[in-house]
Amino acid sequence: MNSKTQNKVAIGGLYGIAGFVVLILLALLGFILVSGVPQLSWHFLTAPGKAFLKGGGVGVQLFNSFYLLILAMLISFPIALGAAIYLYEYAKDNWLTTTIRTAIEILSSLPSVVVGLFGFLFFVVKLHLGFSILSGAFALTFFNLPLLARSIEDSLRTVSDVQREGGLALGLSRWETVSRVILPAAVPSILTGVILSAGRVFGEAAALIYTAGQSAPALNFADWNPFNISSPLNPMRPAETLAVHIWKINSEGIMPDAKAISSGSSAVLVIAILLFNFAARYLGKRLYKRLTSA
């Protein structure tokens, strides 16, 4: 077999493997969407769940998922941004930065159930926060922080050193160069990483079972006082998210229409994550064109 034939065989094998992976992905997505989309309706998306009766919805769980996501991103993004700027723009390449990067790699590879158990022992039990949105947001911060910090650091790495040298040559300080030159140039990549990490956090379940709880108490959406227990904005109330709801109804089996609710919830979760990914690509391209005048 000559080199050209070997090259064709190798390329064909790679295309075959890639096509097989794509087919598996399409089959999974197709199964979830085909079985779940017929269950979707405005009532399903807005009505509260029912434990022993048919016709319940996922309105409260859907709100809890977005609320937890927003709180987790508000906590984790500033910390990740500061850590990434320090590691890439200020820190010297020594044993300390190597240790920090190794710790980030270890944290990013931890199973989510381990993060959930840590959150249960520390936030729920030790800090007496109980099963609450705040405990879940802190657990998701530990889950998301390493991935987000590494993503932002990679975004800063894509900015050419010529821009750093140009800013310093114009008399800007190191911080002015970072804040006025480097960060605007890296915004598209940073935004893409943030939205993709948000999609991963949105579908998380194991870390929230032990921190945010498995119950969704009745909420009064006319009461926006965060100090009232029935308020949707109360961060100290337990909050069952959409991913936890899917796990719960399949493990308990007490809903008469558990299969329909599970299928519809899975479809909503998949559609939301797909929207996160498409939004990341679209906004990243738009921002890149706008900021680079391309």
C-alpha cells in the first residue's frame, strides 16, 4: 500500500468516526425532541408541578434554573475574570502560578456529585444556609469557576502581544493596557466562554440535589420582596431546578404522567442548552466584527 492510498484510508477512517459520532448525537437529540416537543405548551412552561395529579407543568422549576444560573454567574464571573487577568497578565511563570494552574485543572475535573457533597457539608451544614438557592449558587460557583477561569485565560492568550506592546508604547500603564486594549479585544471570546459555561451550569443536577434541594414550594409571582419566603427572589428558599426535576420524577414514580413530564422537561432543557450554544456563536461573531471593524 503506497502513501497516497494510506492517506485516503486514514482520511476516510477519520470521516467515518466523525460521522458516527454526529449520527449518535443526532439520534439522541432526535429522540429527546421527538418525544418531548409534543408535550410542550404555554401551560406546561408556566404552570406549577403536581405531585399526584396529571397536568402539572415546570414553570417554577424553569424559573429556579434561570435564577440559580444568574446568581452563580454573578458570583463566579468576577472571580474568574480577576484570576485569569492575574495569571496571564501579571503573574510570573514560577512554582506558584504552576501550582494555581494545577489546582484549577484538578478542580475542573472533579465530578459534580463531589462538588455537591462538599457544598452540602460546608454551605448547607457548616454555614447553616440550609437547602437554598444561595447554597446551590455557591456550589455551582465552585463547579463553574475553574472552567470559566481557564476559558477567560485562553481568551486573553489569543490577543496578540503587539497590542500589549502598543499600549505600553503609548504611555499606558499595565492596568490601562489590560482594561482598555486587551479586554475589549478579548470580549468576543470571553463572552463565548461565559455563555457556553452557562449552558453547562444550566443542565447541572448532581451538585444541586445536595445543596438547592429537591422541593419547589409554591411561589407568589406577585410578591417580589426577596425577604418573603413565598417570593421568587428569596435566595434562602429551597429550589428544585429543571434538571433535578427530571431526575426526581423518574426516581420517585409518583406522577401519573411522569413519562410525559419527563419528556417535556428534557426537551426544554435540551432546547435551552442549544440556544445557549447558538447564542454564543452568534454573539461572538457579531462582537468580533463590531470591535475589530471586520
